[in-house]
Amino acid sequence: MGKIKQRIRKKLKNNRTTLKTCVHCAGSGLITSANQTISNTEEFPHIAIIGGGIGGTALAVACLHRGIPFTLYERDNNFNARSQGYGLTLQQASKAMEGFGISNFKNGVVSTKHIVHTPDGKIVAEWGMRKWLENSEPKTSKKTNIHIARQALRQALIEQLPRNEAIQWGYKLLDFSVDNQNKINLTFDVNGTIKTTTADLIVGADGIRSTVRNLIINEEKTPLRYLECMVILGICRLDSIENTDQTLLDSATVFQTANGNERIYVMPYDVDSVMWQLSFPIDETEAKKLSASGVEALKEEACNRTKWHDPIPQILSATPPDQITGYPVYDREQLSAELLQKADAVTLIGDAAHPMSPFKGQGANQALLDALALARSIYINGNSRSDWKSKGLRETILKSFEAEMIERTSIKVADSAAAAEFLHSEIAVHQSNQPRGSVIKNKQN
């Protein structure tokens, strides 16, 4: 686990337990080996991971390192079959990445410099500092934010997996059932052909509209919950932006501008590009209509709403339409142990378990933490000594894992939903050098 309990005595007072970082793994739970880990099919359950996004690939890597047998099933036919999202910010998970065997990132940006403007360019808040993350630099602190393209993170994870064995591309899950030997039989549509496989445990990592979730928790019980706003996102190359002051485009600064209704957030995407996210309140029907209207209409809407200070108009104008997308923002009611108690040897991680708005940047972070927590739980509690074959995986592994996940993510879901509201209010432009979430918390205290 990377931490070792240590009993210490201080001035002959009561003993207490503290945690000491392991000198062998430096807290990652992994040690370097010249040999590839062999899956222990006798000891551990075989995991069927449904979904090859961030959470699914992270779980696959974590299982690989621990000798836990798995197969990853992804409905896309290949890695580049469709857009896999835009940029993301690793917060708590930046430290946890070492638990996946990743200690640095190519083209990652370390940034804690943040500026908030009103539409005329007036600065109402700024905090932090910034620097580029170089491979040779010391390990970052727990509070460091790393900005990285979602596909770059996904690629870094997939590169650790065996090329032809670990991922089954083009597998769309249709259904599953449990036989009298407690084996799970999975049915897939593979480009029009029906195929079946077996596993001991299913992990749904298949996103906000999860098939696995719908099969174990009827959609009507926890429907998508509209958060009264939509987002339009784009990626723009820095060298295509003309006739503007480049101060905010130094490949490190994060800035946002808001007027109490619309809000745009701009961050480094990679060394050559920035990503922007425009959000605003809108009726759900209108949001769906705009989302389906095409990229040119989305770009026009974004440009019309942000005739603000430089370099915002220039960024949006220079963004190619094929680098723009938009969608209504949803989450779901938070999971409970009761909803999962009849799921047997099936569980959920990431957006399949706890979808949340993008406004706190927590979706990918929590998916990574889910994956690491589940792999560690399987490794510790899912071996033959736990007698999981007779006691069942829900009792030996899943109940405790899900309890921790629900407790950890419930506040993130709630805070992300709250952010969807206050970032489109006057709170967004409150004059105070602190994150906008801190502003509202201080007002409430």
C-alpha cells in the first residue's frame, strides 16, 4: 500500500499510530522489477473491465502491476475511433499516478497560477505560481495541479498494457448473467457478431450513460439530472492566434472571465495549444438543440457570447470548428450501498458510478482514485486466503471498496453541482484572491 504503520512514543505519553512512507516503493505501492508481472489466475478473480476511458485503462494498469488477471473491453474499434475529450487537470490524482507506474508526463504543465477577470479585463482575483513540468524536476507536491490532454493521459496508461492481449477493441456489452458456478457470462456485439466471454467480476467503467449501471440499477431509479447549464469547448493552437497581447498565453497561466451569467475558462492544453470551456445557463431543451446543431453553430454561439477582453475573441475566432464540441451538463443522484446491494460481483467506477459537472475538475481525478483503490482492495482482500470463491466478491471486496468510494466522491459530486450554479452568478467575479469555491464557503461561514 506504500504506507507502513509505526508505533511511536513521545515523552512517555499514550502510544499512537502514524504512517511512515515505505522506503522501497516511496509510497506508490510498486517496486521496480526486471521481470513482467505474471497474472495469478489461481489466486485472484478475473476482472472484466467494461470501458477503455481513463478509469478503465487505469484499473487495467493497476491490475497488471499487481498480477490480477483482467480483460478490458472497449466498444470503440481503436484508440482514435472518436474524440476522447479535451484537457484535464490532475489534482489529488497527480500524486496517485505513481501508483500506476507513471512518475512524469510528456508535455504536462504544472500550474497553480490562476487569474479571474471581468469582461472588460479587470482582474478581480489571482493566486498561485506557475512553471513547466520537466522530466528532470523533483517530484511535485501534493497540491500541484498538472494539466494534460485527456488522450495523452489515456495513451500513457495504455502504453503499459500488453499490445494484443489486454484490450478487446470493438466489444459493445449487451448483457450478462451468472451461472450456477458463480461465473459471469458476458454477451457482446462485436461489429455485428455476437460473442460471449466469462469473468468473475465486472467493473463498469463505461461513462455517464453506463450500460453496466443500467443493467444493475435501472435507469429510472437514478436518472440523469440536468444542472441547468451547458458547456462549449474548443482547442486552439497558439500560433494561430493573431493581433493580441500574449501575456495570458504563456503556456502556463490559467485564466477565467465571467459576467455573472456566462463564464469562460482557459488553460494550457499542451505546449502548443490552449483549451477553452465556455459555460452558461440554458433550458435543457434548448441546450440539446444547440448541442445537436453542429460545430459551426456552436462556434457562432460561443463567439456571440464572449465579445470580451483580449485574447478571448481572438482565441475563439482562431479555433477550428472541428476542434469544438458542446453538450448539456448532467450528473446523477449519488450512489448508495442500498442501490448496489443486489449487484453481486459487479461494481462501478468513474462516471459510471458518480458522474459530476466539470466545474471542479474532479471527474478524471476521482476515476483514477477509484481504479487504484479497487485494484488495491482486490490485491489485499481478493486472494485465496480471503476465501472469496465461497464468501463472494461483494462481501470480501466490493462492500468496503464501494463504501470508501461513495464517502470520498459524494462531496465532490455535491460541490461540482454547486459550482454549476455559483460560477454563473455574481460569486464568479467577487473581488477576492482565492478560488471561487472558497469565496462561497467563506460567505456561508
